[in-house]
Amino acid sequence: MANPIPPFGPRRERPFANRRTRPFSPMPIRTIIPNALTVLALCAGLTAIRFALEARFEAAVAAIIIASVFDALDGRVARFLKGTTRFGAELDSLTDFVNFGVAPVIVLYLWSLSQIGGIGWIAVLGYAVCCALRLARFNVALEDPDKPAWTGNYFVGVPAPAGAMLVMIPLYLTFIDVPGIQGLPLLVALHCFFVAFLMVSRIPTFSGKRIGLRVKRDMVMPILLLVGFAAAVILNYPWDAFTALGIGYLLLIPVGVMRYRHHQARTANVAATVESDDLSID
């Protein structure tokens, strides 16, 4: 007796080769290169902690500076290659916290802050927590569609890489033979709190991310000469140069505040003018 036919027709088994599978889709190389730079930055930041544990503080600071260079490159390379991804953005944020929120103050703690025990560790924790809050606020602000276009030229508070550069100023000063700073851990702790406040504050600071990629032809030679001069100074007098950069950045903050308020007032005037014109038409 033949097998009965199912009510909905004979059941056909599809060959295994024809079954639908979901293989991992290949990723374009343009999305891997920026993430590779981010991973290199993370390795540099973690290596800075190792150098600090070995009391090689100049090498530790140099590793954090190298991490900041990779951090500056990964985003720009991603935008240039059109390889920005959500994964890359999350990886970059986590790496920034390690490199600029943890590594610098661990170096400072092993260098000086450990002399005052709990107070020194409170300074480390305060700076790290403020850096995490600053990064979280930055990530949320990226999703705000109602911001005026000109606000893209400013950060809210000091960004994490700049905070790391500023918090290490006591180390720069020691490296250029300014005496006694390592023996003043309370002053170093106050400096950590000050930089932490700058990061979580609402103070507007220059971004520099929207600087045009084109320059006038008559400016090419001066820019190249300036780059060569800056490279020569940094290679020969690195800690003097980074001390000057840190102090210069602090002096630039009031200028950023004034420019921000100028744009804010102009935007408010334009909005008031438009509103009055609408009322007059009505």
C-alpha cells in the first residue's frame, strides 16, 4: 500500500546547498583602517600605564601623546574614506575614556598623587568620572538635530584629549627641570580637579573639526614653513613645546567663550527679526 499524500501536497526536502544561510557579509577595507588606528591608540594608552608602573614617566607621557595623534587621525581618516560606522564611534569613545580619562591620572598618581593616599586617589577618580560624563554628553549631543550649524565649531567643555594634555602639565614642567612640583601632590590634585571641572563644564571651546580642507595658494608656503618650524621645536624641545601648547590652550578658552556668545547673540537677533516679520505679515 502506497504512503498517503499529505493534505497540503507532497513535502519536498530542499537540498542542503540550497538552504538559506546568513553568512557574515564582507566588510570594506575603508571601514577597517579607522578602527585599526583606534586600536593602535588604545594600545598606546595602555602601554603608558605600563611605563608608569616601571617609573618611566617620560615614556608614559609620550605614549599618551602618541595615542592622541592616533585619536586625531582615526575620525578624519574615517570621514575621508567614508568609512564611518556606529561600531567605530562606540570603539572610539571607549578608547578615549581609557587613553584620556584613565591613563593620564594613573601616571600622575604613580608619579606624585600616591604621596597623599586617599586624597590623591579621589583626584584620580574625580577626573576619570568627569571624563566619562563628558564623553557621554558628547555622544548624546551628536544626536541633537536642532542645533544651529555654527555650534559644530565648538565643544561644550574641554574635550577629553585636550583634558589629558592639560592635566599632564605638571609632568611637562618637571621634565624641563622646574623643581619641586613632584613634591607638591596637593597642588597636583587641585590641578586635576580644575581640569576635570573644565571637561564637565558648559564652557564653549573651539573644535577645529570644520576647518576647511582648502587653502589659498599664497598661504601654502607659510603653512609649510610653520609646520616645519613646529616639528623642529617639538622634536628638539618636546616638553617646552607641550607646556606652551597647554598654557596657550587655556588662554584660548576665553576667546572661544567670546566668539560663542557673539554667534549666539547673532542667532538670537536673526530669530527675533524673523519672528517680527512674521507678525507684521499676519
